[in-house]
Amino acid sequence: MAFIVKANRDTFAYRFSVVSKDDKDLLDFKQMIKDINKRNRYFQKQYPTRHYGRYRVSLMGRGGKRNPGSNSLVHSRAKYFDVYLYEVY
């Protein structure tokens, strides 16, 4: 089940949040981005003077305890995950 958190998500890269990495919405989103990247690589080879962006899906763990001395949250301790989409140049 995907849901949207608006508090403290000020970046344009944020898409939605999921409870598990095996969530169907997340897997469908990743497959969609994979297909877009495949198509864009094909078009980039056909038309090298144009720019066709490639994208990367990133997960950020939220809601659990952090490791001592670290700013990032280990995925094994996360209660849910924020999904971000970045363009790779």
C-alpha cells in the first residue's frame, strides 16, 4: 500500500511512501522506470544530438532508530520507506 506524506518532504524528487520494499506499487513503479530508461537508451542511440533523461529510483528509510554516529537510517530498522525519483545525467 502506497501513501503520500506531505510533512517535511520539500523536494520535487519525492513520489510516495511504502511500508515494505516488496510493495506492489513500488515494484510496478520500478518496472515502469526501467522500461522508460530502456526506451530512452534506444532513442539516445538513434538520435545522439538530443538528450533523453535516465532515471533512478531511490529509497530512504523512515520511522526507526538511527545508528549511533550516523545520519542515515538502515533499511533493516526502517518502519516505512520514502520513494524518490532522480534524473541521472
